Amino acid sequence: MDHLLNEANEAGLSPGKMYILPSSFAGSPRNMPQNYQDAMAIVRKYGKPNLFITMTCNPKWEDTVNNLQHGQTVDGQPHLVARVFHLNLKALIDDICKKHIFGFLKAMVYVLQFQKRGLPHAHILLILKESCKPKNEELIDKIVSAEIPNIEITPRLHAIVTKHMIHGPCGALNPNSPCMTNDKCSKDFPKEFQIKTVANSNGYPKYKRRNTGQSIILNGKKIDNSWVVPYNPYLALKYNCYINVEVCASVKSIKYLFKYVYKGHDYANVVIQEQCAISFEDLRIVHGNVYPTFREGAKAKGLINDDQVWENTMEDAVQFLMPKQLRELFAYICVFASLQNMNDLILKYDQYLIEDLVHKHQQHNDDCTICRIFL
């Protein structure tokens, strides 16, 4: 295919025939924004997500290995790998929805993806009922662990965690790791030690990961609790695979889960207005209310705007736009809307405008000016 494209480019030709894929075609530019909007509709109705789970296929699951024929390898049987993963994913969803291992569920959103090496994985967001939400450190510690288990007390859990739930190592221990960007781990490993869990630190929890002195040797490197990916002990023991469990308290998590939709380029904004006035007085009537002036009537119909409409615009946009898009929207508002309360508006929504920068800046606090300088 690449050869044909190169040949066509050299000849100044456009090979093939262009097709516009409908939104029903999985993975198409129209399909991805539609899925994102569907997910955000769930969030608007049922509230913000509480748990974020990532499950990756283990190619050495017994059900996979035991069903290989003589001479076959896992790499050559992707249909078997996918089928076994589907069975385990279905079991996980049953645990969540029917057995209520995390409490009673209001809604769930999940997507399936395939890694470059072919292994499927699922991203799952859970919205729990109010009485089941992990609101404090004690409840978070019951769900999430970020420490290497004691090998003498729970030897099987220790083996699973050290096999599947250790990040890297990267950084100085392995500067060529795929997660390294600009000589820094893109996942912020190794993590700082935490004596106890902090429920909310710049929008993200910091899990208890004590400096217990317990460590393992992985690929010739000494690994301690600072390298552990957060997990749930019950799920790790049952499914024996990479299964990351995180507590989330912000709508930003579902934005980042579906952030790949912004690679699409089809966006539409449609406004339909109806006006059936047969007299001048009718122009001042909106929803049965008679306004004293045409201006107030037009404002009630949304035909002309005051500063409140831009605040309403931002209030709605923070629910589903990524920070970069929010900054672009705010810039358009500043340029074309002639705001009277521009400073008030930016102060009210600055946490949403810089949330991606905050995520990358570990030393961020409420008085931080480094992140806000980009505004």
C-alpha cells in the first residue's frame, strides 16, 4: 500500500476512490465523536465517574494455553486470544454489575482497544450510587492498593502483582523505556512514597505506598512500592492479568478516556429557531410572557446575548471539552464577544482551562503561576 501511494505521489496522481464512512462504521471519524457524545450524555444524566479500570489480556491465561494445538503459539492464534479475553471481560462486568463488588452501579461506560502487538484491553468507567462512592481515604484504601504484597502472607497475590502490576522500570534505571518522553516518564513513575492516602491532590488521589523496605529484583533492577501500578487485590487474584483500578473524582477522566475522538475532523453545530409572529406585540412574547421591550424579548429568545450567555457556554463546555479546546473556545469568546467580565470568567473556569497542564506539573498548587502563564 505504501509503495502504491509513493508511486502515485511521484506521478501526481490520487489513487483509489474516496469514501465518506458513516457514523455506524466503527473507528471512523464520525463514529468516534458520536461515541464520545453518547458517553458524555451518560455522565450528564448520572453524574461523574468514580472508578476507572483498565484490563489487559494475559496471553498466558490457562484457557488460552490449554487450547493451543501442537506446534501452535499464542502469537499465531489471535482469535483464541480475543475469545478468552472476551470471556474474562464478561466475567469482570458480571462481577461489577451483578455481584456489585464495588457497590451498586448507576451507569458504566467501556471501550475495547487492541495494542500494537495485538493484545486486546478494555477501559471501564463506573458511576456508583451515592451511598457507594469512595469519598474518603478509608474507602479508597479498601478498593485500591499500590504496594507490593507480603510474600509470606499472600504469596500468590505477590507473584501476580510483581508479574503484571509493576511499571517499567524506566527513568535512570532504563532511559530507553517506551514511556520516556523528554527524559521523563510520561506516567510519572517512580511515584513518591505516601504514608497514607490523600483523596484529592490536584484532582487526583495519591494512594498509600509506604517505604516498607520491601523490594524485588526485576530485570536486574531493584523495584519497590514506588513502581507499583494501583490495583484491586480481589480482581488481581481472580483474573491474573494487568488490571489497573483507579479512583477518579472528576469528569476529566472520561474526557481523557475518549480523547482520541479529537483526531476526527467532523464537527457540526446546528441551531434551529422558529419564529411565527404575526404582529409587533408577538415579537415581545416568549413562552407566554410579554416583555416590555423588543430588546428584552429578543434576549429571552436568545437572539441577542449578554455576558451571561458566555458563562452558560463555558459551564456547558467544561462538561465535555478537553482543556486545549476550552482554551480555544475561551479565546474566541474574548475576541468576538466584547466581554465586560473577562477576568471573572477566567477566574471561575481556570481549573478546567489548565487541567492538562496541572496533570503534567507535579508541583502544582492553588497559587501556582507556571500553569496559568499559558492562559
